[in-house]
Amino acid sequence: MSQPPDPGSEPHADALRVAIDARLESLDSDRYRQNAAHVLEGFEEWLTEHRGVSDVTSVTTTDCRRWVQQCLRVRVRDPDDRFSAASARTYHDVVRAFFTWCVRDDRLASNPMDSARVAEELPEDTVEPDRQFWPDAARRRLLDHVDRDAKRALANDEGVERAFRDRVVAYLLADTAARGAELFAVSGDDRRSGITWRDVDLERGTMTVLGKNRSRQPVQLPKTTAEKLSRYRRLLDAPADWPVVPTMDASTKYRRVRTVLGRRGWDAERVERTLDAADFVDAVLREHGIAPPALTTEGARRRMKALSDAAGVDVDGEYLKPHGGRRALGHKLYWEVSAEAAQSVLRHASIETTHESYQDARAGQLSETVDELLYGTREGTDTE
């Protein structure tokens, strides 16, 4: 990466380094900021070394095109560099977003990356996207399993909290069309800490999530799913600021207690005495008003793998992935209600995005329509 400026010197306002630092400072997500820093600092270094460009106002479309040709494409073709075509497109998008921000911030008149001449040089991504969606039978089998497991746990008075929490995980993913990153905590992103009970309105059947565009968005909550959440909250007697889906990992809870009480001025010895005196760490959390950490997106994937195994259900040999529930609901709405209903529930910015999401299934449906139009379905017709 480029070396920092000398302490006695101050870079001029048009310097790439100054613009990049300002862009990174504007980002809310810690994770995206770290990833963007890696990409943008590498881009700055390449421009300085290979194009002799160090000012943001001096970057041209040709400079960007050469970066794609001579840096990204070369990396994709290198068998020893685990850099995919999808990664190349991500890098391109990060740099393009940087220049878009520079235009909005009056640092540039136009975006040098916003050109088909640059995009056409990106390597073709031949990897099929993961478009898993839960078939109706698989969804029903999963939900039947978590319902039975919760009932059995309650009857035996054993593992009740985990069984009810796992049921909530399955129903939220199956019935709300919310993304995993909107429901659960995302490691490295302080704003994505998981939905809390304050975000859920059980009477109205809605909940509020931090959407993909990082704005607060309402999400529908079907009556049946709301009832599962209501039963779980009564079981927990959870305060409003507690996560709807807390972690069950004891070590993570202990770490949260030590961190929060330490910030409140407790010395380590007092904290450990308090923990030692309690039967369960949850008692300390409640006594001192400390919300437990939420289940993470990684943890949710692990739970879905375990639940899929326990329910004996899969999709083409794969476990029921969290995003598959969202896609399944969208698919059902798209074909059985309307594309506009699917767009609304999925919270797509445009109907084109919704159509694109289901283009494979749409093509299959259209082939049947075209066949009907051209050949009809007359009984007794010889098709040999």
C-alpha cells in the first residue's frame, strides 16, 4: 500500500489519498469500510505505479479500463491467485461507487468508471449463482419438525429455550422474506446486531429491519409466525432491548458480561466474583440489564444445517440455506399472486429486479405459454 505522507506535509485536496480517506470516513458499516479500504488503497497504488496518477481529478476512463485489463483480468487468469471473476466485479463495483460518491461530494464532475468501455473488459463470470429456494414439501417438513421439537421439549422440560429459539429461526426465514443479515448479527458490522423485540410489533404483524440499503424498512410478519414469536417471548420474558434470536453460546454470553461490566467501571475481580456466585450467566445478564449477543449469520447457517439434518430434509443434497426461504416465498408470490406482490414483500427497488430474480423459472413458464400458443394442447394430437 502507498506510504503515508510526511508528518510535515499535508496532501492537497485533489489527492486520491484524501478522497479515499473521506470516502471511507463516510461509510457506516465497519465491515464494508475494511473491504473498501483494501480495494481502494490497492487501486490508488496501481494508478500511482502504472499510470502516474495521484489526483482524483486526473483519473480517466482509460486509466480505469487499463486497471481492469492489466490488474483484475490478470489476477483472474493466474491459477495461483484465488481471485474469481465475481471478485473482479466486486472490486469494479467498489471503485465505481467511490467515484460516484466523489461526484456527489463535488470532487468530480463525472464518474470515469461509469462507462461501458470499462465494464466490457470485466472477465465473464461463468459460475452459476446460488438460486436455491425451499420447495413447499421441504419447507413444510422443516416447520413440522421444529414444531414437534418445541412441543417435545416443553413436555419433557428439557432444552425448551433452544427448541423454541430454533423454531423462531426457521419460521422467520421461511415466512418473512427477510435476509439473514437483517435478522441476525453480522460479525464486524456494529449496526447489524440482530433484530430486537423493540423492532417487532406482534399485534400489527410487522417488524422493522436494517435493509440492504442500510435504511430502516418494515417487513411483513404473518399471523402464524407472529404467534410463534409471541409464545417464545412469553417463555423468555425478554425485555424490549433483547435480541429476538439470542446466541446460546455460554462463552459468548460470559464475554458480553465481562465487557459491559468492565465498561461500567467494575474491576475484573468483582466481575468474576459475580459470575461465580450465579447459577447461570443468564441470571447475571438479567440482574444487571445486559442484553445477550444475538445469533450471528454464521451461527444461523450452522443451525439450519443441524435442523435440516434432524428433519431429514435437503434440496439437491444441500441443507436448507437461510436465503432459500426468502427466494421460496418470493417465487410463490411471483407465480401465484403477482410480480408486484413479490416485489413489495421482497422489498426490491424495481420490478425489473424481481423479474431478474426469477428469470429462470419465468423462462420455463414462458416456454409452456409459447408451446400452447403455437401448438395448442388438443387431445389426441400426434406429437411424434
